Amino acid sequence: MSILTANRLDDGRVIYLGEDDRVVEAIGEARVLDESSAEAALAYAAARPGIFVNPYLVETDGHRPSGRDRLKETIRSAGPTVGNSLRRETL
């Protein structure tokens, strides 16, 4: 199983592909993909460079990252880790 993640073009935030191809910010809202739907989801995101920057698939156990990149993806899912970037600006 896997989920699709990327960074959002306009603000650089970590995003995930959710149900009904919605963009979501919480890993818990990401759609869990099987092998066949994962490739289709990756093609969908790659065709939308105005939203998804460098989309890729992450191995998961449910909504928890697994595999060799689990630490990196756990940190990414928690949000920015430095300075004032933890505070989200509203426009």
C-alpha cells in the first residue's frame, strides 16, 4: 500500500492526494492506494504541475509511513521543523 505526496506549488507545504482526487494536508486524510491505483494517481498528479511539485509514492502501513523512508516521511507529515515556519500565515 502507498500514498501519494508532493509539495504544493504556491506555498511549498506538504500535500497528499485524498479521496476523490482532493488535495489534503494531513497524512491521515490521504487516500491509501493499492499497486494498480498508485500508478494512476502518480500520473494524475504529475499531469498537474501547477499544484503538485515532484509527486511521489510513499510505502505505508495504513496511514503510517513504512519502508526505508519512514523517518523522513514521518517528519514531513508533521510539518515544518524550524523557526517561525511552524506558524501558518493566512492571506
